[in-house]
Amino acid sequence: MSWIFLDESGDLGFNFKKKNTSKYFVISLLFVKDKSSADKIVKKIFQGFTKKEVKSHGGILHCYKEKTSTRKKLLSKLAEKDISILNIYLDKHKVFTGLQERNHLLYNYVTNILLDRLYTKKLVPLNEKIILIASRRETNKFLNENFKTYLENQMINKRKLKFEVEIKTPKEEKCLQLVDFVSWSTYRKHEHKDSSYWEIISTKIVEENGLFK
């Protein structure tokens, strides 16, 4: 069985006059060959916290909230593991108007492109069951089910794979906290021109491309 974890950074708002609307949007896939070993990274980070820090985190690491030292420590430990990373980034100014108005379809579309590249590069064993665990981004059950059904249809019916999508919270699935650091680091590189975090995991990135360039 193979495990892929998905998360994103930035937002899918297109009102660029609105404060804090991002220019870029990033989706990242993290493939880990040893899930239990990857899980231990989060545990080790928490072991280095004070009791007060542990309590304030509520069991979850959020990259954008963490100290620089915590970010670099986690990313360094992640870079030591047998993992593969795929990133896709959007310059939102170049996204077609029709997709801007239906951003949940845009999200599904971009995720499918990433999975297609994962499939083409054969980064996971294609004869085994593949489970994609995505970080919950929607409270709307219909949109979550639409996302799940669309991707499973693409991978099962079109690519003939044993494939399943699960939607979980970072508290339920520790590896989602890891891919959060990956997507944030990639977003930071494009949005703020700061590649200092991205460089720590750069040797594990097998592909990173822009869409609608």
C-alpha cells in the first residue's frame, strides 16, 4: 500500500484589491515510503517543546505559526526520509475567468494534474493500492464528496489503479502536518521570494511546475 498526502498554501480568492489576497496558490503532494517513520518526525518536534508550547499547539504543528528554528528542524528531518515531493503553483492573475468563478473545480483540476504526473513518473508502485489523504479544506460535505469522487474516477476508471481518497484533519493524520510544511515552504518561495525553507527539502522535489504561465 502506498500513501500520498496533499495540502495547499495561499488562497483561491481573486479579488486582488482585497488585503491579504495571495498572488500565488500552491498544491503539494508528499509520498512517503515509511509512514510510521514519517509520523515520528512530528512526535520528535513535540518532544523538544516546553509543556507550555505543547499545550498551546493542541497537538498540531502549523508551519506559518511556527518559529524559524522549528520549521528548519522539521524540514531537515523530513529531508532525511525516503520521500518524494511534487509541487504545482498558480500565478492567479493568469487563471481563466471561468475557473476563477468556480474555484472548487479549479482545485480538483489542479490536483488531478499533480496525480497524473505522479502516475506518469511512476513514483508509487502502480500494482498496489494507493491512498491519497487530503487535508480537510471544505466544511461543505457535497464539495468534499465531489472532490473524492472526481479523483477516484480519474485514477480508477481512466488509469486503472487501486485508488482511494480520504479527507482528514491534521490532528487525525500527522503526515498532513508534514505536507503543510512542504506546501508553505513552496508558497513562501514564490509569493515572498524566500527560498530558504524550500532549499532544505529541494533534493526531495521530483517536480515543481507552474500552471497557466
